[in-house]
Amino acid sequence: MSRYQAENVIRNIIRKIAQACASKGQVMSETLVAFMVKAAVLDPSNEFNVDRMLTKNDVKKLVKICVNRLLDTASPSLDTIKLQVYFDMNYTSRADYLAEHRRVLNSRLQPVIREITDCRARTREELESLYRRIVSSILLRSGLGSPTDIAVVREATAALQSVFPQTELGRFMSLSKQDKERQLLELTMIVTGIRLYNKECGKGGEGIDDLPAILNEAVPATTRNMDIKLQQTLDAAYKYTALIQKMISVQMETKSRLSMSRPTRRNLSLPLLKQALINCRQHEAYLNILLNDIIRCAQQVEQLESQLASRLEQLQVTVQSKTAVPTAQVYPQFVHLAHIWCGFQDEMVLLSVLSNILVSLEPFSRSLKTLFPDSVLQPHLQNVEILTDQMRLLKVGFT
């Protein structure tokens, strides 16, 4: 069988499994199904021969195994797999998140930018319309207020006129498309810097959110939420570890086999407890990754606030008590101010993404709450010493 044929067979199997799950009311992603297919084929207990082509009976058997596993609503192991697939598909680096955000933003801006760069305005009305489009593009790209808010538009227009009066449109239209795009970006940064400076001076800032203040509230709140989730996960892991240790100890002492049934008030399933512990530890690992990213956000915000204060102070010195300031002195400072503000916007984006991921992790531990509610665990935890990781390390002699 060629590689192309083999891939077709696998795709058909994945499709059959997904359809079977959907018919039972459960929608499964192709990624999750593919992961389950691979796991089932490689599991020796299923007795698939990976060195030969799957027969029709093999395919039926594989589909049945995967569907049964995927539809097991009380499986910590399945929840862990779903958790891993979700995190792998949705988590990436800061740089990648921001690059994707900018890509989406630029794709949305392209029609507006294209209207400006392709414009061949001649009449006064057409030139005024072009100028309004430039103002709108600046507002959309900067994210400082809505282009439908009259007060915001008026303020942005005044800032633009101070650096790019409407009389400059003729020269602008003579530029190449690439140079037009470059100038639009430059104008956006300068106008953004002017508006931010005016806001600091109490002379404007319409529609501009106080991002430093928002972040100074949101970052600690998200950190606290993350800490709570992490501690809850660790507490559950400590309980599962203590119970597993107790059950193994009893098993060794009595030489008897524990029941492999679902948990009841009278017994617990050791395999399911182990699966639950693995689920907790996987959650812990991902929560720590998210927490480190939140800490990085806090550090970035602190640095940005310092840069913002320094830049505003320098601008005050540059323009204070002066009727005219050389553009070569002040424009770069406005651009730098805009870049600093973009940094705050980036942290807002990252904080939102991380918060959404945190919320999305919750369903992947749902089976643990169903299988091991406190009413089931508490009777078995009586007279059991629950140790934290640190206590356990100290007990075995590690410091």
C-alpha cells in the first residue's frame, strides 16, 4: 500500500469514528480522534499488527475501541488526553500569540488601507473623503477609540492636521503603494503619540482606556485566580497520592487483589485513582506554565510603566514653554511613546488569551469530580497522612 493510500485509510477511519461519536451526541475533533487511533493501534493489548495493512475486521475493531474510549464520560485518562490535545493546539509562545494577533489585525485593516492607497481623488469632496479614511485607519490601527465616535474622530483629526495637513494629500497620492503604506504607519504612530501626550497633559485622550491602571488590577486578579486553581489541583493530587500509597500498602500486606470496579463508598479503584493523579499532575504542569506567563506579564507591565513615565517626562522637557519644536526632536519621541503603548496593548491581549485558556482547562478535570467527590474520598482519608510534595521530599531525606 502506498503512503497516499495508507493516509486515505487512516482519514476514513478517523471520519468513521468522528461520525459514530457525533451520532451519540459527542463532537470530537479530528486531532483527538487521530491521537486515540494511534494510541489504540500501538496498544499491544489490542493485538493490531502494525507491520501489515489493516483488514476490514481490524478497522471495525479499531473503530469500536476508539468510539468506546472516546464516549467514556467517566474516564480521567480520556480527560487527560483531551487536556493534552487542547493545550497542544491552543498554547504557544508570547511571540506567536502576538504575531497572530497582529496578523489578524492587519488582515482586517487591509481593505481600509487598500481604499486609501488605491484612491485617485481629484475633487475637493474626494480629497476630504480620503482624509477621513486616513483618520479612520489611524484609529483602527492604534486601537485608541472608535472611528464612529465623533469626539474621538475630532481629536484624531486635529492631531493628524498638526503633522499632515490636508494640503499634503497631493504629494501623498504621488507616492508608490509601498511608500503610502509606510507613511500611513508612521502617521499612525505619531498621531497616537500626540494623543497619548495630550491625554497626559489633560488636553485630550477621548476614548483612550487607562491600560496601565487596568493591567495593574487585572494581572494580580488573574494571578490570584491561577494560584487558587493551582492549589486546588495540588490538594487533590496530595489526597490521591496518599490514598494510592495506602491502597498499595494494604495490597502488599494482605496479598489480596483490590476490586477493579468503579468507585463506591466501600471501595476505590486503584487504576482510576492513578489516572486521576496523572490528570492532576498534568493540570499542575499546565497551570505552572500559565502562571509563569502571567508573572512575565506583570514584569513587562512594570517595565512599560517605567518607560512610559520616562518618555512622558522627556516630552514635557522637550515641548514645555516652546512655541515651536523641531519635528526631528519631537516626532521620534511620539513614535516611541506609541510603541510603549503598543506594549501595554500586547499585555492586554496576552492576559486575555491566558485567562481564556485557564477557563478552558476546567472541563478536563470534570470526571474527577464525578468519580471522586468528597463524599467518596473522606471515609477513606480517615487516619491517612496527607503529605505535600515538600513534606514528602523531606520525609525521604531530600532538602
